Amino acid sequence: MFKKVLIANRGEIAVRIIRACREMGIETVAVCSEPDRNALHAMLADHTICIGPAQSSESYLNIGRIISATITSGADAIHPGFGFLSEDSRFARICERCNIAFIGPTSDMIAASGNKAQAKKTMMDAGVPTIPGSAVAVNTVKEGLELADIATYPVMIKASLGGGGKGMRVARSKDVFEQAFLTAQTEAKNAFGDDMMYIEHYVEHPKHIEVQILADKYGNVVHLGERDCSIQRNHQKLIEETPCAALSEDLRKEICEAAVRAAKAVNYENAGTVEFLLEPSGKFYFMEMNTRIQVEHPITEWVTGIDLIKEQIRIAAGEPLSFTQDDIKITGHSIEVRINAEDPDHKFRPCPGKIEMAYLPGGKGVRVDSAVYSGLEIPPYYDSMLAKLSVWAKDRAEAIRKARTALGEVIITGVKTNVDYQYGILSEPDFVEGKTDIDFIEKHSHK
Ligand code: MV4
């Protein structure tokens, strides 16, 4: 097992990883930027190294400084958390070359999943259902038009290196294709330095379902059920839950087994998530694979009892999985609500500033993952997520009531938050009835 782990991240996920390491008897090294000297992760770790100024490129995204901090501190592994360098294949490769264990999949795996057109081709070959339309990547309007005819309109034009909504456009018909293609391509070129695009049929009003996977270095792969992440705004998830209310036991088994097939097809290793679109008809399609621990992992921990961060560390240290698929039982229902420092009345603009007072709830079945405390200054340079409130109850109705009750207790003063907005979503009749899809927020935003 590792002796010392460096956490290449900040905020609540850094705190989450520090806690897991401490419980496992592993020493921790935090890195922080100058404005994060008083951040919770910097204070909780056994050792803290300030690696540079506020700008991420000079600190949390600076590979050289993070590798230097790892070598200087004598850490034998790096946990990248999510965001920042977590899906940077170059960073993972440098760790491999420096003999530092990267707690995640191999650099080749990260690179392969990052190319969405290539990943789609691999999944088609592995018999995992993919969205109608070819996985061939093209860079001219003429070739794109031909593939759009095969995919059938409406189509979605996607960047091969895209994801998270960048470099993506819908074209409802042939006459708007050229405009949409060129806009998406320009965005892709600017964001990813690559102009290769692929074309798919546009799936209307789907749910976003993702399956949590754990895979060890010896080919053992298990799934830990699915999460419904349909409640999102501008590709930022707001509320996640598990199990998905819309899945029959048969369909759940089918999707989860498809995810395991997907992971096996690429010899996946460590924790990963296979994303699907689920149509109202029950048809589902592979969308992409995330090669990191995700923000919403606590809800899977609630219903399985498995600590995903500890499993990631054990897998990276070369331990085989200590359980099989049959050992994993999904119990009850869990919901996570993201609490952000943002202003719902002004287009959700980020609201950094000093937290005057923070009171966060607790009680049976209530978990708060956060890195805020009264008096903390929230710097403007990073993500606006302050905390994740997750609950567990025996069924969905009780979980919703528990989430509302806990959210109702939250007091955060000094910065604007989305707490009341989230309470509103949990109270929407359509949400309560499970009538959610990826267009839910747009549909309900007139209120
Ligand atoms: C789609 C789609 C509909 N049809 N592909 C969004 C981000 C990227 N991962 C792919 N995305 C989508 N791809 C086809 N062929 C709709 C989306 C999409 C979406 C997916 C999941 C969750 C929220 C979303 C919001 C808008 C669009």
C-alpha cells in the first residue's frame, strides 16, 4: 500500500480524499495556491505545499510544480480528484515515467476515452449500443453532409475531442447543417486544437444515465448501479439520484451489463463511469466514458456501502477487488444536491466572497461533503461549488423529503447561493413524479 499520497486538487474532493487516506493509515500531502492557504484541504492534510499563484495554470494545473511537490515530499502516489488534471493523459503519462502511481486508469486509457469518435467505434465493435450515426470523424462540410444523411435529421455535430457540451451543435435540417457544422468546428478548434467532427442522430428528451464501474488490474470488473443525472443546466449537473426512477429491473440490468462490457472492451482499470442517453422508449445508447471519480460519487456510496475513494486507492496499489458483482446490493434511494456560490436571479453568475456564517445540516441519512467554514474567503478563480448535500432513505419519496428537510436547514451568509433554487426543484411536481429529462430546467425555468 502507498505510504504517502499527494492530492492534486482543492475544495471538498481534496478533503474527501484526505479523509479516506487518513482512515487507511496513509500520509497526505496537499498542494494549494496562494489564495488557498486557509482552505480546509490545506489545513487538514499532514503536509501542505503552496505551489503557486491563484491562476490554475500556475498551480492546480501546473504539471511541473505538482510533480516537483510529489518528489520533494516523497509521496508515492497522486490522487487527481476530478476536474483539473484528472483526465489529462499527458499528466498521467508523466506520473508513469516518474514512477509515481497515478490513482486512476492508465494514460493510454485516458487518451483513448478522450477521443469520443474513437471510443464510439470501440463500443460499436464491442456490441455496446451507440447513438445512430457513424463514428467516422471528418473535417469538411461535404463529408459531414453525407454522414448526416446516414444519421438522419435532426443531427448532432460533435467534436471528436469534445465532451461537456463544447464543440457541439444541433442541425434540425439540411439547410442549416453547414452553419452548425462550421460553428461547432471553430469552437472545437479553439477549445481542443483539433477540428475533427462526427455526426449522430439527435436524441430528443433523453435522460442522462451513468453507470459506476470498478475494475482492478486483473480484469475483474463490477458495476455499482446507475445514477440519473438528468437535472442539469448548461452541462452543469444540479441534482443526481440513484436508482433511476424510470428503470425496470430488466432494463437496469441491461444498461449496467452494457457498461461492464464497455469497460471490459477497453481493459479498463480503476473507477470509471459509462454515460448513456436513455430514450423515453427505453432504448439506451453509449455516450462517453469518464475516466475519473465523479462529483456525484457519494450517492453510489450511500446505496452500496462501498467507499469509492478507498477502492480507487486499493486498485491503484495493485490490490484485487475484494468483492464480486453478487456481493453488491443496491439498498434504498439516494439524492445529491449541489450547493453553489452563484446567483440564480442573475443567470447563475458566480458569487465569490467571504462566507460570513455557514451552518450545514446533519442527522440520520444526511451527508455533507464541503470545504467551507464560517469566515472562509471563496476565491473567484475556481469552480463555484461550495458543498454537496446527499441523503439516503428507504425509497425515493422519503429521500426527496429528507433532501428538502436538510436543504431547508442550510444557512450560508455572505455569498449568494442556489440553495432556495434547489429547494424549488425538489418541490416541483414533475420532479417529485420522476418526470425528468435533460430539458427539465429549461422547461421549468419560466417559474
Ligand atoms: C447528445 C444529445 C442528444 N443526441 N447526442 C451533452 C454533452 C456531451 N456529453 C453529449 N451531450 C449530448 N449528446 C445526441 N446524439 C444530447 C446531449 C446533451 C446532454 C446529455 C446529457 C446530459 C445533458 C445534456 C444536455 C444537453 C445535451
